[in-house]
Amino acid sequence: MRLILADDSVLLREGLVRLLEEEGHEIAAAVGDADALEAAVAADPPDVAVVDVRMPPTHTDEGLRAALRIRASRPEVGVLVLSQYVEKRYATELLTGAPEGVGYLLKDRVAQVGEFLDALDRVGARGAAFDPEVVRQLLARTTHVDPLSRLTERERHVLENMAQGFANGAIAERLHVSQSAVEKHINAIFDKLELSHTPGYSRRVLAVLRYLGG
């Protein structure tokens, strides 16, 4: 497999070059910044680009943004991103884009040579290889929904008044609605906050605690 490596750490870059050449791969280029990476890919597209997330000049996400641009302009080039952390926004773009030939591994995984080489082979074969921890964090991010975000504006106003200690009649007067309307809103709040009838607990108090915690 023909590879381009991009990592600003000379030590890691040279270590990867030696490891991958010993495994029979051809290293077309080994570079230290995102601009050099994109230039190398444009000049002689590899099978896979192995890319560090943090590279000069700001050492934030240049490598990952370059990887996304390569995916957009050269979809035939596989991209395996290496990172010390999960950059959720751009990792989500990789995960939810075209799934062929893409991977995202935490750098700890590189030390487990067999897993790293297996991931590289999968990306080179137009498969996908995502670190389990990356997937876990992305799923946690995308599936978590703040229950308070489900409330309508009126329901939020009712809950705000409940948190201030007002009874239903007072809330009705303050919001200029009927008391039965307030009661309907409160029941809707209980449902949306998933506060079921539990002996020994006041759903009203639990709703207020949820509001204060949110």
C-alpha cells in the first residue's frame, strides 16, 4: 500500500515510517504540516493518508480539517486520522460522511501495533476503522438530549414559576391563563421530563430540581 504520513512529531513520524516500511508498505511522503500534506496528496495521491489532528501553525485541528478536504477533493484516497483526543465536531463529519476508506484512532492505539496495522488495512480496503472510545464519545454526544429542550415556551414559563414556589392558581394569574390550562402544562412537563408516578416522591419537586439542575 502507498502511504503519505503527516505528523509534526519527527520522532513519531520516523517511527511510523520504519514500522510501515518493515510491514511492506511504500511511504510516498512523510511531512510535518497540513499544507505539505495536501500538496503531497495533490502531487501524487496515495492509497491512504495517515494524518495527525494537531499540526502547525496553531496545533489545534489543522490536520483533521485537511483530512476532510482531502476526503472531499480526493474521495479515492483513504484517510486514517490519529489523535490524542476526540475532536468531536470534525470526527462526526468523518463518521457521518462517506464511510468508505476512513478511520479515526486515538494515538494510544498506535502502540498496539497489530490493531493499528489492522485499522490501516481496513481503511486501505475501503472499509472504516474507528476507535471504540471515539465512537463512545460521539454516540454520547449525539444521543444526549437535554430534557428541558423538549418543553414549549409556555411550559418553560410554568416550570419557572413552579421553581419560584408559586402554586397553580398563582401561576394561572401570573400567566393570564386558566388554572386547568396550567394543570395541563404541568402534566405535559412531567411527561417530557419522564417523571412517572413514584410513591414517596413529589413530581413537582423533581421537576423543579431538574429545572434548577439544567
